[in-house]
Amino acid sequence: MPDTSTPPATMRHGILKVWYSGTYLADVQLVGSLTTWLKSIPVARDIASAEMVAGRNVLVAMLDDTNPADAAVVAVWV
């Protein structure tokens, strides 16, 4: 029987706003919200730094929707 005490992770579409290449962190605005920005969230290290251009689409994995500190960028596309 699966563990139902922990909600499943969710994936959210975002727009890259700021890229901190030295720390591999990013600021992301979630699509559908003008006011919700995730600040300084980790970015998967297998994403090339050159791909992290402000304005690009990103996929954000959120382990807990109520805790932005549990979010990470896992993909980027044009």
C-alpha cells in the first residue's frame, strides 16, 4: 500500500527571471501568478549555465506546495 501521509510532488511551469550562475540558484515567476516568485531556488546541475537565460520557460519541481524552499528547477526550454 502506498504511503499517503506525504503529498506527491507537483510540477509547475515558471519563467526564469534571474540566474545566479555562481551558486546555481534562480528566481522564478510561476506562470499564472503575477505576484508569486520563488527566490533563490536550486537549479539541477545537469542544466548548462548557458541555457539559463532570463525569460525562458522552466519546469519547477515542488516537493511541498506550501514551502517554496522545497522547490528546484529541473528543466529549461525556449
